[in-house]
Amino acid sequence: MTPLLSLRGIGMSYGAVTALRDVDFDIGAGEVVALCGDNGAGKSSLVKILAGAQAPTAGSIALDGANEKFRDPQDALRKGIATIYQDLAVAPRLSIWQNVFLGSELTRPPFGLLDKRRMAEMSRGFLARLAVDIADMETPVERLSGGQRQAVAICRALRWDARIIIMDEPTAALGVKETAQVLELIRRLQAEKHTVILVSHAMQDVVAVADRVVILRGGRKVQDRPVAGLTAGDLAAMIMQRAA
Ligand SMILES: Nc1ncnc2c1ncn2[C@@H]1O[C@H](COP(=O)(O)OP(=O)(O)O)[C@@H](O)[C@H]1O
Ligand SMILES: [Mg+2]
């Protein structure tokens, strides 16, 4: 079967610094893949390439078997890849629906007025799909918990019908209970057949939700295997292992 996303020979150099070398990997539709590695391993460089924020200096990317180049993040989004960065980039003062539709507001003919009702209804629907219970779509995002904010950021991806959702360290700033909520969001996405790439330092999160783990070290892929049967300790050891 053709993989949903396929990377071949991806390289990324920043001047004299080589951040990624000859990285290949395939992701099937509906998979949750954890992308792991120590600081400097190349995770963020790879995420930026997939998000359309930078072009690789070598290699190719295919979606559904067709070669793709992403001109910019909007282009990647239109092609079905949404990236949720750690800082989330939510606008705290704005309401839930305003955040979900930020920069892509729905309007009504004939005068092009904002269709607030429809945006609020759609936001409510997205949150329901994630099993997040918030009554009022006018609630400013600053009043939400960390887990709920992640849900709003994911709703933005759903608004674009993203097939691939990349989450960069989504639980890094969260407590135990909110982390559990975010892991539940990822399970919901998987149940809806979304593909998730989870960048994480939290090995217990990886064990809890990922199907597969890809480990980078020094810009190279050093592991690519199913998570089943591995413990958080096994994963930590694989990440820290010195190159032979
Ligand atoms: N914009 C940049 N300019 C120069 N070097 C960079 C840049 N971004 C990342 N690097 C370098 O590339 C390597 C990989 O970094 P990064 O992709 O951020 O890894 P990770 O996210 O796994 O910590 C590091 O050596 C880092 O210093
Ligand atoms: Mg990083």
C-alpha cells in the first residue's frame, strides 16, 4: 500500500551545520508516530520541513505517492498537514471560535459579514469530536485549561480537514491531569483515522499513545519500530545510546 507520507533522503544543512542526514521514513494513514531524540537530534528541523516552514536541502517528500514541495506553511496546510507548535500560537483574549477560525473566517453573502453563528457551531462540533465539553464558544481562550487550549489548537487543524497533525511537545508544559487529557485527544484523533506525528521527550506519553517510534540522533534516523512491547525505560535507553 502507498504510504500517506513518505520521506526519502531528507537532508537539512544550515551553513556548516548539518541538522538532518539522509532521513527516510514512511507513515501510513491513521498511524500515531512518535518522533524522539535528544536535544539537537534534528526533530524541530524535520517538523519545520513537514510544516512547510523551511525547504530541505536534500531529498524528497511524497504525499499519497506524489512528490510534493511545500512553498510555505499555508501550502502545507492546504495539502493536509497541520502543525501545532509548543507555544500553540493561540490568541488568549479571543474566543474559542475566533481562535479556531483565526485568519480563515467564514462570511455570509451578500455583504461578507462574519458568520459568527456558523463558526461557533462548527467549533462546537469539532470539540464534540474530541469529546471536550465546553458550553460557551464565546469563552476567551485565556480562561481555558492547558488541555482545553490544546483542544482548541487541534480544532484549528480539524477546520482545515488536516489528514496529518503534527504536535510538537504537546504535554511539555502540562501537569499530570492535563497530560492525560491531551493523550485522550490524540486517541480521539486516531479513532477518527487522523495521522499524528508526536514530537515528545515524555517516554511514558509515547508508550501510552504511539504505534511507532522514530528516533533521530545526530540528524540520522537510528530507530524506526513499533512501540508495542517497549517500556519508557527502553525508549530512553535507545535515545541516549551512543553511536557505535
Ligand atoms: N536555524 C538554524 N541555524 C543553524 N543551526 C540550526 C538551526 N536550527 C537548528 N540548528 C542546528 O541543527 C541541529 C538540530 O537542531 P534541531 O532540529 O532544533 O534539533 P531538536 O529539535 O531535535 O533539538 C542542532 O545542532 C541545531 O543547533
Ligand atoms: Mg527542537
